[in-house]
Amino acid sequence: VRSLGREKTVLFKGMLSGQEYWDAVASADLFVLNSHSENFGLVVAQAMGLGVPVLISDRVGLADMVEQHQAGIVTPLDVDEIEKGMCRAVTGEVDLVGMGRRGERLVRARFSACAVGNQLLDLLEDVLVTNRAHQAV
């Protein structure tokens, strides 16, 4: 970042919490998480929920969903591929605003309290139906 003269545009914030965290995420043009292993990627869902497009590695649990809904850029965990993805984002080759909107809709549809509550109700209904079927036998 320093060698490219990007200290003012690329920020490494370290540990943030509370409102400082939410303000930092919400103000981002692109949220980047190139993790070696994330079973879900809560911070990715949080960024998308705020309408921020994401660039993540294919090892983040939400990668398939991000690709399917075109809510961000998914790359292999490879420096050259990550660089290509970031270049696509900063040069305007991809529609970051559109990705952000799609990500926000995805999070609202799949991970809001209402959506998760409905998924839980569906699961409980399936358990009850299965239990009744086993009792009838």
C-alpha cells in the first residue's frame, strides 16, 4: 500500500468495536476478507447488510451465495487473483453499487430476524411432521 502511495485510500484499521466498527464498515467502498477459513463469514454478511460490496476468498462460507447473487467478487486464495479482483473493483470494471444493493437484498431475504425466524418455524414444522409419522407407525 505504501509503495503504491495508497495510504490515504486503503485503510488497515485493526480491531474496531461498537459504533466505530459499524461506521467503518458502512463507509467502505469495498469490504475485503480473504480468509483461509471462514465457516460462514459474519463480517461479510454484516457488510452486505449495510449495502457494501465484498471481495472474499472462495474459502469464506458465504462465497457461493455471494457469487450466485452477484453481491461481490469471489477469488481463489491467491495473491494474483485477489489483486485482479481488487483492480476490477477500483477501475470500475464491476458495478460496486449494484453489488452492494444485491448483497443488502440477499441479507434481508436470508438472514434478517424475520427470515431466520421463518426458517426456524419451517424446521420445527418438519420435525413435528416427522415425529407424528414415526408415532403413527
